[in-house]
Amino acid sequence: MPTRLNYQPAIAVVYLDKQSISFLRRNPGWNLWKIFIEKVHTVFPELKFLINAKELFEDHSPNICKAENLELFSSELTELQFLAKVGLQLPKSKFDDPDWDEVCFLYFSGISPLVDLKLMAESFERHKRYFSQYSYSENLPEGLIPKVLTREFLSSLPDALSSDTHSFFLKNINQYDVDIFFVPPDLRQYRLDFRVSNYRNYSLILKFLEHVASKASLNQIEYDEILPLLEANPSWFREAPSYIEWEIIQACELKCTFCPRQDMDLSKDGTFVSLEDASRFISIWSKEILSDFTIALGGNGEPFLHPNWKEIVHLILDIPQLKELIIESALYNDFDSLRNELIKMPETKKSKLSFIVNLTTLKPDRYSNLYGAGLHKVVLEKIKDLKSILPPQSLNVQMIKMLDVKDEIEEYFNFFEKLGINVILQKYNSFAGKLKEKRVSDLTPIRREFCWHLNRDLYVNADGGVAICKQLQSFTIGNMKSESFSDIWKKGEVHFNNSFLGKHNEIPAPCLNCDEWYTFNA
């Protein structure tokens, strides 16, 4: 038996998805590549690397192949095509056992400069000890250890996949000998990712590397140091907003019973951001937010009531790092101008546009009671018309999961499924007790952790004011018209720090009465 355990991974494989390749084209960061391979070679000396980044490396480091025992493949390959080529690189089995093939490789789904040497070695030893065909961790952040895949696993893959190989594996996990490597503490709730795949990850990686630069030549950080370092430096974890909810106009002609407008001072109804200010805000976000982000036009107003909504939409869609523009609408007002605008919009822009249509019931009488208007049939026809214009998956209908409609949830899903329209079942928000409690069920985690909205969101009112959070829009921490964006974002840091450290009672927002802290937008 000891002889059978005496083998090493045949190669190390790095697969870069489209997001990683796009980011690396703009921000090479080859110094991180060198740190990464040096660390892997510390545990597995002279291990050959295969990576689907031929075009990237040829543009930035044409002599890298010979120097680093590296073989490059085209970035145009799908994951399945790339793994097929990897299979051809694997050597013959050392043991020639008809019932077991030990040949395996380390599989990294991205450049991973924070790979943990100790955990990587432990994971591989477990892989050998348990004769696994697939070894991975469910709780370690991506980029800390590789998966270990075998030739036996590769040979089981179908000719075509509708998902990535790990998703395929999870759906068919019972067919394989598997080792799941669990290491405390469990950091899954932090959604950490230490692969060089986007600016947010890249920035966090650099902060960790800067911290340990004088600690060791290989920039090694131990896994159990990660959480204490984040708790000591919460701002590392709050790089920039990834979700901007923007109320471009404070106005709505409906009287929805589940909307915070019913408990608001409406004396400023009709307030809207000028086109000049909107253009300036968009320009600032485009220049100062380096990571990808989403903008949602909504808040407490119907976006299509804004006199310049077309111009604002186009300005947003021109932001290079825009991930998605979401327009939340009850779709009750003039539809012809929207329809015409979408028809002539270039596909490159339309592909980043998503609609969330607020339609909480299929029953006309309930619609009248919930929205204060008898527009159910008109809105439904507009939804069907939108489907013929928008790309697949760009149109969503939203149902608020609340007591008023709990008996028609299944009917609602079935109806729109037949139409091929995606349904969002949105949790009911009482806005920290301001509205009547109508939740069908309480899914709030037992333990109160930090608030994702204080971490990732920027809520901008129609007058330019930036609210501390969506739940308390009247409490502003700054105004985009008169203050710099960086100063405003910095002001929110103290509130997130208190949330991150569990000091919820020190935040001037109704955090202890709020059940939105665990939800996540982008």
C-alpha cells in the first residue's frame, strides 16, 4: 500500500473563464502569476503548468513558456475542450491496475497567488489516501487550494455540457469516489474569492500580499489569519459599491400597499435628477469605481416618469465596467416610447439591460387592491410585448411573497413559465417594521452577521442624497451634488465596520429590526 501512495500530480492546470480573461487583458498582473507558480512549485517542484491563455501571454510575456515550464492553449477554448486537451497530456499509470488509475492533476480555476501551501499539500495527501477520483473543498474560498481531478473523472465527461464541469460533478456526485476537504473556520458567508478574475478580487489579494510582504519570500498567509485580518481591516472588504440603486425621480401614480411611499413625506414628489447632474454622477462612477457594478433604476419612483429617462439609460449603458442596468417598473405609463427605443437600441447595449416588472398578482381584483389602480390587463399585455423585443433572460416579472398572494404562487409561476418569462419571488420587506408585517415565512438566519447592503450598496435619492441604506432613505450620509463620491463612500465605512464587528446598535439605522441584512444584490 505505501508504494501505491507514492505518486505526485502529473501536471497543474489553470482554466481562465471569460471574466478572468477580460480582466487580465486590461490588468495583466503578471507579478501575481509568478508568485502563484513559485508557491505551487514549493510543494510540487518543477510541475508543468497548462493554461488557456495563449493570446494573453504572447502579448505580454512572449518568453514566459520556456522559463516557467508552461504550455499555452487558446483562450477561445471552452472548459470542456480545454480539459480534453489536458487529458492528452496525462502520462501512463505507474501501477497499471485495471481497477484503479492514479493519474491526476491539480486544477485551478484561475490565477491564485494566495494558494495555501500547507492546505494544498494536505488536500493532495487526502486525495491519495482515499483513492479519490475528485477532491475539492466546499468551504475554503476559491483560490486557496486546487481541486484534484483524475483521468477517470475526465473520461466520464459527456461530449457536451450546458454548465461548467464542477456543476456537472455536483449533479452526479454519487457516481464518483470523492473527498471533501473541510477546514475551519467556515468563511462561506463572506463570499471570498482569491482568484485574479476581477478588480474586487485583485484589490483584496494585493492588500493581503502587502500585509505579508515582509513575512516570507513566498508571500504566504495562513488560512486562519484571514478572518482576523479582515476584522482588523474591514475596509479591505468594502472596496466599492457593486450595486447602485438610483431613484432618478420621486414620483409614482400607483398606491402600492407594500411600498414605503405609504409611510413617506410626499411633499417632495416630482423631484427628479436633472440630466446635467445625472450625466455628472454617471461620469464620476465610471471613473472612480474600478470594479464591475450594477445600476438599478427604481427606489421610490417610476423611472419612466423621468422626462429624460432615455438619455440617462444610454449614458449608463456606455459605462465600460457596467455589469448590468436593471430597470424596475410597474409598466403602467406610456409604453410606445419605451417599445420604440428598445427596437432601435443596439444589441450590444440591450444585452446589458434587464427589466423587473412589478406584478405581484395575476388576479385583477387583487391588483386593484394592492396597486390602487385597475391596470392588470394592460400591464400583462405590455409584458408579453416586451418579451418579443428583449433578449432571453432580460425580462423578469416580480412577485412579492406576502400573505395577500400566498395562495397563488404556484399558479403565478406556472403561468409565466409557459410564456418563457423568468419569475423573481421577492421577499416581503416591511422596511424594519414601518409597514404592516406580511411575510409568509421568516427565513432570517438565527445569528445576525454583517449587512451586505452596507458593504456593497449605494442608495441615491432623487435629490442626489446618498442614504445610509435603503431601509432608512431619509438619513443621508452625503449628497452627490455637493460632495465627492470618494468622501461619501468613506463616510459609510464606519457604519459597515460596526456591522462587521457586530456593533449593530451603534449604527444610526434600524439594523436590529431589519431582516434585509443577509440578502445580496450584486
